[in-house]
Amino acid sequence: MAFDPAYATIFPRTTTVEAGRMRIGELDAQELTREFGSPLYVFDETELRAGMREYRQAFESRHADTEVTYASKAYLSRFMAAVCREEGIGLDIVSGGELAVALAAGFPVEHCHFHGNNKGEEELREALAAGVGRIIVDNVHELELLDRVARAMGKVQPIILRLSPGVDAHTHAKTTTGTLDTKFGLPISTGHAAQAVADAQRMTGVDLVGLHCHLGSPLFDIEPYDEANAVMLSFAAEMVRANGLRLREYSPGGGFASQYVRERPAPDINVYAEAIISSFKRRCEENGLPLPHLFVEPGRSLVARACVALYTVGARKQIEGLRTWVSVDGGMADNIRPAIYDAKYEAVVVNRADDDPVETVTIAGKYCESGDILVKDARLPATSPGDVIAMPAAGAYAITMSSNYNMALRPAIVVVNDGKARLIRRRETYEDLLRTDVWAE
Ligand SMILES: Cc1ncc(COP(=O)(O)O)c(C=O)c1O
């Protein structure tokens, strides 16, 4: 049987199967694990850059004054920041650590947006010293702290307030962020948002340039963006009248879905762009607002498809009439999403990619938790130890949530492009595990 064409929109677009062997970026996937070790995360540069260009085109063709700002929590490295810089994509960061990586990559810091619900005073100082373009202020404590820090440093920091519009985006409870009962943002319905606008307008260390919300992730439904735009832009108009706000910038956040499994395709980026921009224009007009600069913050959808995780098959356990377990050499330490969100992935055996599936197996990780399962009920051909399983759409929130649980060594990351592979992160070593252990007997 040939490689299922339904995988075409889940794997990177350069993926091919010839004589049953999968190639990514023109390189044999199993050979990559032999060269760089297993598990291995493989980023396809062609896919990554093409996705970024499609995003820019989709939004800028509908509203020229739009900036696509990549939510780097999904995956960040110097390579990633450099690609964003080259492709004209901004960077949304949420910590001093992400800022440090952006700076180390020579990313133009004026295109950085600093988010987070509890930024520390030191982090705010670092951001101001570096010249971060926008700080997205999440709450009153931060507003007051930032104003004080900025004045002490003799700066006026452009800020955007993150609001909580009270919109349910119909996603996993652990990834919904736009409702009233969330830790993120200043609620509009309680009056906290209006108070923060009024406070910010009086402060001399900050310049309030706009408003932001983020509803959650991943949003397969498009309607919540319009609901949020309606609430946010009507609130903005009220603040223009009541508090003299000049709404120069606006964002409905990110949260655009990616396709992980064949039965759940994600809407095309043009569908999101059309819905968001038309709603944004309509709601601005209804509220008598001139169109502000818009920024959108895709994380997952810019990076998920560009990366394939490769694991090598090891142990097998068959419980007749119940379940067959196939264990691989990675798991929840490099990708915790299935364990914490019940995230679903596809699995394809890269060295038998044309073989018919003959059994249903549960692909387990190697870590000491019963919940360390990567894919439940995968339909696979007969596998044996040494076979390599690809899990596509692994670019987002896997590496960046990885851990050293069980003193696991984080895997290497390679970038493939036009038949060449470049190591961008080496596999960790035991020395890395001990580097921060400063105990002295
Ligand atoms: C403020 C903000 N913007 C954007 C994103 C990106 O979401 P996604 O990766 O689903 O696009 C997040 C994710 O947590 C976020 O908190």
C-alpha cells in the first residue's frame, strides 16, 4: 500500500516515500537517526519558511499594516529566531530566557513583544535595557511595577494591555485563556480593564499604544475571533471616549490550529486571515475607530508541521485480547503533550512507510510513568526493534516543554534542507545533567 496521501498536510511538504522509505528535505529519515542519534527532532527549513511566507501573505494582503509575531514559546532557538528575522516575522517572548535567546540570535529587539502574567522586576529591567518593542502588560501589579522601573531608568515604554474579553474559545480547559476565570489578562466585565486604561493614561513611564487578547489554543472554530473583536473593539471605543485612549495597535492573539491527525484537518491560514481581518475591519467601523496596526501571534501553526520527531522501536509487550505495547526510546521527557493534554499524533514507520498496517498498538515512551504514552491505538505494520517511527507535527510545544525527567538526555535537533542536514542542538550528555549540580561533599 502506498503512503497515505492524507498525511500530505501533516508532514512537511518536502516529505516523500520511495520504495517504502521516508525522506524529509531529501534525506532518508532512518539514516538521519543513524547519523545524529535517536530520538531526533528534524526541522524542515523549506516548510518553516514557506509557512511564514504564507502567513504574511494571508494577513498583509488583507490589511497591509499587519505584523505576524511568532509566539516563540512554541519552539525557540537561535536558528528559529534567525529564520524569523530573515522572514520579517516578529517575536513574542514570555521570559528573560526567551529574550536572551532572541538577543543571542541578533533578533531586532524592537520587534519583540514581551508577554507573561507575572514578569519579574529583573525581567522588566532586562527588557527595558534591551529596548524591547512592546511590553504586553497583563495586570495592575505589573503596570505599576513597570511604570516605576521605566521612570527609574528614564524611559517611556510603549505598552499594550492584555484584556480578558470573557469569550469561550471551545478548546481544552488547560489551554483556554479568554474566559473570565483565567489567570491571564485584565477582565473587561469586572471593570479592571477600564481602570487599568485610566491608570496607564496617567502614568509617565509607560505609553499605552493598544489592546490585546488571546483566547486559547488551538482554536479550530473561527467564530470566537469575531466575538472577541466585537467585545474588545467596543471596549476600545468606550476607552477612546472616556479616557482619551489612542488605539494605535490591536491584537486578537494567536491560537490558530494545526493538523496533527488525518481525521482533524485545521482550517487553512487564509480562512483565519479572512475571518479575522473582515471582522476586525467591520468592528472598527461599527465603533468609529480608525484601523490600527494589527498584530497576530501564531505559535503552533507556524512551527508544528515543520518538525518530525523520530523514535527508534525497542521493547514489545503483547497482552492477548487487550493491547500490544511498542516502546520507543523517547516519550514524555521530550514530548509531554499527550500526557498532559491528551494530544493526538500520527505514527508512521519510516523504513516501512508503504507497508500495510497489520496491527493496532499503543506506542509507549521509556519513562517511569504509566501515562507516558505517545500514541494510543496506532495502526502500524509489523515492527521490530531498530525500526524508526516518525511522529509528524512535532514542532510546537514539545521541545520547549521537554524535561530531564528520569535524567533523560534531551534529543538532538537537526535542520534539513535540500539534501543537507545541519545539527542545531546537540544531544545532551551526562555532563550536561551534572553541570548545575554544585553540591560539594
Ligand atoms: C499571548 C499568546 N499569544 C499567542 C500564543 C500562541 O498560541 P498558539 O501557539 O496556539 O498559536 C499564546 C500561547 O500560549 C499566547 O499565550
